[in-house]
Amino acid sequence: MFCISTYGKVVSDSVAIHLSALSNKQKNVLYEFEVLKKNGFNTNKFWNAHKNELPDLSNNLRDELAKEIFLNSDIVYTPQKDSAVQLWMQTQLLTNWMFYLSAFIAICAAIALFKKYWSLLIRFLVNHLAPIVRILFSPVLLTLELLLIGAACVIYGCIVEEFVLRTVIIHLGLFLLWSQSTALFTKEYWIKRYVYEIENNFWGKDSWETIKTICFPAFIVTIALLYVLYKVPADIFYNYEVVLSGIATVYALPFWRSLEKYIYPVLFPFYKEDDRDRSVNSLAACTVVAVIVTIVLALQENLIFYNIISALIGLLIFSFLILSLKMNHKYSLRNYYFIQLVTLLFFSAVFMYGFYLHLNEVIWFTIIGSTLFIILKYMEAFSFFSDWKRGKGWAWKLLGLALLLWLMGKGILFVSKQIFAV
């Protein structure tokens, strides 16, 4: 660790003299001491282990010097192996991932319970608490009430300090905003019915119904997510959600259905000899549009767009993995081989972009996406000759998959050491 002094305020002569006399190693010790102190750790054990390196300092002078170094230095820091700060950083990383996982599980559980017991709750209220409750909890009025509750959850969730609780409240609000606005626009107040309306209207000929059913609810959710990002910018994963809802808002517009037949051949040039599901062609056209938008934003070279670009790239990687599946090209091997080439070129370009601009999220998305791509192609290679699970040699195939994963892990470690070595 190197401490480069950039003092912007006047300090006492005694402190200044002591600071100028400290070596980089001694500054490192004082900086680590202040980091541990500010994060609520007991510093006695740490100081007892290092006080021999600063034998002439009193506790008051030590505290003042550590504070000045922490506040007025630019730090280029690499924690020593098994040091207290390294342990603290690793603990922070682990607990952050635990919080993300617990929030995700809680959201899934809340939505599942909501879906499971919602109909029972409505029927109970309507059947047993008449006549006043029958008016208050009529399907239309109850939908409006839940819509207001959803908006309140989003607004209130943004001021909650605890991460997991904040995430659950906000996502509950987003779900209520989407579901109840969809119910109002479709005039279908049971979730199974308006989900059917969404599927039916996406390919329907009535443009206004498509806009009401899909675009308006997605737009409401997008506005809510932009509000959350404005209020809680530290929760960067909302960038991915706002991009997804934004794509749903724009790409569900009916005029795209007539343009898709001119766009998707960019990825499936041999379209005359293929018979795919219409949804695959729609995904291919959406992917082409998203790639163009990503390139335009990347050319701006503006820090504001980097989180949006990362979100778009993550969704594009997922889209290319789906489009490259063999099951989508049962009748045209030429399209299948072509999309594999395009996917590889996309992964290469994205990795170089992330490496050039030091975007760690983009680099990791590419590594994970490439790993999944290789695994899928390994499994598909055997499917050309036999059923993967029913064939007699499935154990050998499984062993080969384990070997492939091991080789990829070693390869990623080797390449990362070569590329990121400083």
C-alpha cells in the first residue's frame, strides 16, 4: 500500500512533522488501523501486533496521525495475505452475496405465496364480509387499492436502510404495479386470465389492445424503476431491471411485428429453409435492435451509460445463448452454424470492450456466458449422434463434461493471470 499525501487542510506542526517522518510501511499500519476502527472492529489486537513498528507514538498522537492519513491520502492498496484488512474485505464480499441471495429468495417466496393464496383471500373477503366489504373489495376497487399500495411500497422501500427488507418491499411494489395495472387495462382481475391476455395480444392484430395490455404496464414499471435508481443509486442491479422493462415497453409496440421479418434474417440469413417458432424470430429481431442500441451507447464513451451498457450486454449474452440452441434450428444446419459463429464473434468483441474500458461486470458476464456456451455445445455435439441421457455411454459423456469444466477453470485462471498481471 502506498499513501500519497494530498493534504487540503492545515494540520498542526507536530502532526505535520511526524507525518513527514513516517515511512510508507508505517503509514500502511496507521491506515489499516483507521480502517478497522471506522468499521467498528476492536483495534487492540491489531495495534499490539504492530506497535513495535511505531514505538514512539502515544495513543492520542497515533489516533490523530491515523485519521489524517485516512482522510488526506490517495491509496493504491493491495492487502497482504492473511492480513486483517484482507479478511475484512473478503467478509464484506461474502456477506454482500449472502444479502443478494437472501433478497432473491425472499422475493421469489413472497411472489409464490401471493400467487398461491391470492384467489382464496379475495373469495373469502367477497363471500364473508358483505355487504360493506363487498363494495370495498370489489375486483375493480381492490385492484385500484393494490395499485396504490404498490406505489406506496416503491416510495417507502427507497427510504428503508436495511438492504434485504428494502429490496423485498420495492419488488413487491413493482409486482403490484405491473399486475394491477395490467388487470385494469385488460379488465381481467384474476392473474391467470390476464396472463393469457398478454400472450394472446402480443401476436394479436388489435394494436391498441397490445399497447394497453403490455406497453402501458411495462412503462409504469419502468418509471417506477427510474425513481428507485434516482433514490437508491447504490443498488446498481436495478439498472438491469429498468433495461428489461424498457425493452418490453418499446419492443411490444405493434409496428415491430411487421418489421421483424426484415430484421431477424441478419442472424438467420437462410430463412427460407427454416421453420422456427415465431417467438424465436422475434427474439432474434429484438437482439439485433439491442445490439445496435448497445453500439450507439458505447460510442458515446460516457460514464453515465456504462451501467446500462452492462445490463444490455448481460441480456444480449442470454439472448445469444438461447438463439444458438440446436433445438431452434431443427431444419437448417446452415443457420445453426452461422449463429454459432456470430455468437463467438459477439463474445470476443464484448470481452475486448470490457477489458479495454476495465468494466469488470462485462468481463465476468462474457466469461460466464462463454462457459455456458461451451457446455451447451458440448452437450449438443453428442445429440447429433445419440440421445444424451438414454445413450449407453452417458457416464462417459458426464465424465467428459467434468473434465471440460476442469479445463475451462484452469484456462480461465491462466488467461486471467496473463491479462490482469500488473
